[in-house]
Amino acid sequence: MNKILFLCTPGLGALDNILPLAKDLTVKNKVDILIMKGLYNQFKHNPELKKLTEVTFRKKFILGYFNTIFETKNVDINRFQVFVYSLISLFLNLISVVRRKQLKLFLEKYIFFFYDIYENHKEYFSKFSKILENKKKFSLRHGLGIDHQNYKDKLMIRNTVLLSYSKLQSEFYKKDLNHNSEYKIINIGIPKHRDDWKDHFSNSHFKNNLPLKDYVFLISRHVDSKYLPFKKKENIIKMIKRDILDKNIKIIIKLHPKESKRKNFIMYSNIFGKESFNKNWFISDLHPLTLSKNCLFSVSFFSSVCLDVISNNKINVELLNINTGGGEIPDFSFKKYNLTHFVNNEIEFKSFVENFKIINKELVNQIKKNYYYVYSQDDYDINLIISHNLSWISV
């Protein structure tokens, strides 16, 4: 059996996309995961990913302080525990090997690696890049956007099979890669949107108790100076209150991993009303695939979660085009290919809410058609992909 390591970086979005492949690979391989420093904090707000990670991977490792690596059964641990385990690991490894070689020795145990090649450009990843250069690698991007990155320096990769979400994305890969790169591209669509995975996700390991049905799913986003300044976010949330909450439609909010739960609870409660929290509006840690299943529709501030929503045959309304409170209007692929429903002002948003039941079916059909055009997939078996490319990927 091959030993395979998933490098969980830069966020849990990478894990979310790779988990279906990891599950398939466990049938014929020994599959482990290395979780980068800091990501363990995100598991407490993602209970479904936490549970699936713990039951899918054979061994779970964390890259701790001082570049130490230690195994853990529970991926949801706090910083103090990581610091203590890091010290213990550091002490043990100083006895047997020079510390700076620990990472190399750890990685040399594995035959294949799964990660996102776009992390090669980042400084923190340099300690991995040199070691992995001549290793056998498979890459799946952590984000579902399909536009190319326009890097000043083209990516240089070797011995790599690029797993693509879309035939369109395959073309963008070619624009981002150095012409001397050695790679293959295989289109697999979006693994987490496979029906068998969604059934496994919702039924096998996590009993979710949603507080209600027929709600609006609000996909939140952290404030940033470029696209979503504080004032703009505040104004849009006030609009949501007027046109949804005040119309007796309940809301479930899913915070972005970069958002502080405490700070955002204050913002939302100041606008939605603290007294109606857990009555008319809620904050949930459940996965978007779960939250979008029974919602009326979702609203978002520039998020790829819109694809999870449409995979459940629901409409997402993108609000970042509304020009209130500053910020740029992003030009992103979901807009270019009409994968979400855009509104440009409150009049359009209010009209959508009022006419939702009339226009919903037609909108779903159109956006689902666009989704299949962009993210069409070939039939694939990840175990066959690996075995068929053994002779091509050589060290």
C-alpha cells in the first residue's frame, strides 16, 4: 500500500475539497494528513470537517512551533496544547537528529503528496518546496475559483499531476506555469459535490440539528479595506434586516473562518437585535452543504460557497455589487459565468425577496446549467489516476 500525505494548507477550504479523495484513497492506501500551524483553531467552528478528518485519515499530524511535528487523535486542540506538544517533540528530536532535519525525515516516509501548488509562491511554504521538488505530487486548489493568477513569476513544477475542477480551469493552469514545468492535467470536477459524498457527509458521521427550516442562509465575510469596508458591511446587513428579518423570514449565519465570533456577534446583534438571537436569527458552525440544504436561498459577500448552494439546487444572491459604504466591486469568475444571482441595489434585492417563489425555479435551472458548463467533470477513479501515472511521475 502506498503511503500518501495530504498537506492541509492554507486553510480548511483545502481540506473540505480534498476529503472526498482522501476517503476514496483509504481503500487501497495508507493516507495521513499534516495540518499546518494555526489551522487547528478553525476546527472548533467546523464540527463536521473535524469529525470527518478524524475518521478518514489513518494518522493526523500537526506542524507545531519550532517546525516540530507530532501526532494527535483529536485535531481540535488549543494553542497551549500545541506549544506543550511542540516542546516535547523538540526535546525528543534533539536527542536523535538535528532539529532542522526533522521535517525532511518526516516527509521522506511518504510516496505521494497532495497539496495546492499555488502555495509554492508563499514564503512560509519554501521549507516544503525544496523537499518536495523531486517527489511525486498531486495538486488540487484550495479555492474553487477558476481564473488564473497573473503571477509575475510563473510557477515551476515537476512530477506533478494537476487535478482540475473544470476544463476552463485547465486552460488557466497553463497560463500560470513555467513552460519548462513537467505536469499533467486531469479534470475531475468538484469532488465534494458528488452525490455519494454529500450523502456520506450528511448521514454517516454527524447528527445535525438545524433549529428551523425555510430560512435564509447568510454567508458572512470578514471586513477588509479593498472589497468590504466596515461601513459597507454594516449598511448591507441593515438592508438584510429590513428586507428579510422584518418580513418575518428567519436567518442562519455562517461566519467566515477569518471572522471573530465575538466581534461579529456584536455587529449582527446591534443590527438584528440581541433579544431575537436564537429566535429569529442564528449563528451556526455547520457546513455550507448542510446549511444550504433546507434554506430558501442564500446571500453572500463574494464567496465561493455559492457553488455549494447551487449544488443543492438553491439560489445564492451576491450582495457585494451593492455600492454602499465604499469598497471596490470585484470582478470574479462566479460573476463572469453567472454562477450566482447578482443584485446592484436594495430595490433589486427587495424585488428578488418579494418574487422569490415565482422566479426561483427558472433561476435555479439557469444557474445550474451554467454550473455544469463550467464545472463539468469526467468520470474518474482517484486510485486509477494514481496507478496510471506511476510510470509518468518519476523521481
